[in-house]
Amino acid sequence: MHQPKRQPELVEGSLPVFVFPTELIFYADDQSTHKQVLTLYNPYEFALKFKVLCTTPNKYVVVDAAGAVKPQCCVDIVIRHRDVRTCHYGVIDKFRLQVSEQSQRKALGRKEVVATLLPSAKEQQKEEEEKRIKESLIFEQSIQPENKAVSSGPSFLTVFLGVVCIAALMLPTLGDVGSLVPLYLHLSVNQKLVAAYILGLITMAILRT
């Protein structure tokens, strides 16, 4: 007579926890980001119960901070930032998701999610743009001695790319009404930002030749 195969007992803290995203970014000037959603997945054949802990619970409201997830299902956990102040800009907080079997108390798995409050999404994009430009300039300076000996001026390709970028910036933006330019030539804001970025690099390269 065959004995039913027993499921091996899980060791505390050994169960992988699947949650998305693993980082929450709140922007002070954008109220739509003050509410974030964490999705907890349960790919296992047994139900899980979960609990959400936070290093600074006074700054956040966690809707349904504890609950259960059915096998091979997922749940959404809503997190709201309720203390948007300048003194909290750049401070990294942490959420910990602990999961266990419904019949047990010990935490079989845990996962940390970091949360940060930033002053402005536009300022963050600006900082990232400046960082990319700085990295590009450093790269250009590293190869400049070799190119300077053989280059007497901007190449045809450089001038052509510059003209294309200028033309792109002069085209209408998506959503502009009353333009005589065909709709397929209307560019998005992101496309124009890329054109402006490339034009800036070309201008710097020409000025350094």
C-alpha cells in the first residue's frame, strides 16, 4: 500500500516572493503618483497569507495590509503617501512583504520594496538628461585627441544630422490643431526631446573641432 507523498516542509524565509514593482517612486508635484499599487503573485499550489510592514508607517496608508492570495492568483495592494513634505524628499523608505501558509505563523518568505519621494518628475528627467549629456561629453573628450589630428572640420554626416534635427524641431507637435503639415509628420514631445539632445551633442562636437 502506497503512502501519499508528503509535501516537503518549507524552511522559514526560504520561499521566493513575487511582487511587482520592487520600487515605488512618488512625485510631490503629481498627485496621481501619490497612490501606488503593488501586485503580489502566488504561483504555488497552496494558498498564502501576507502581511505588509513599513519602516515609516506614519507616512503611508496601506489598504488591506494583510490578507490572503489563492493558489496561482494575485492581489493588488494599494499604498498611499499621506505626508508629502520637502523634508522627506530623497528619503528611502522600505516596505516588507511577508508571506506564509494559511495554517502557519512563521514567515516562509519575505520581499523588500523601496519607496522614495521626489520633488518633481520634470526635475528628475532633467537630471537624467544632464547626466547623459555629461557622460557623452566625457566620452567625446576621451577620443578627441585622436580625432583632432585627422579632422579639419565637421563631416557631411554631422551637418546632415544637424539639419535633420533642426527640421524635426520645426515640425508641429502631436495634438497641434490647424497645422498645414500632414499628420504623419507631427512628432511627439519625446521625439523632439531626442532631436534636441542630438542637436546639442552635434553643436558641442562642431564647436570643439
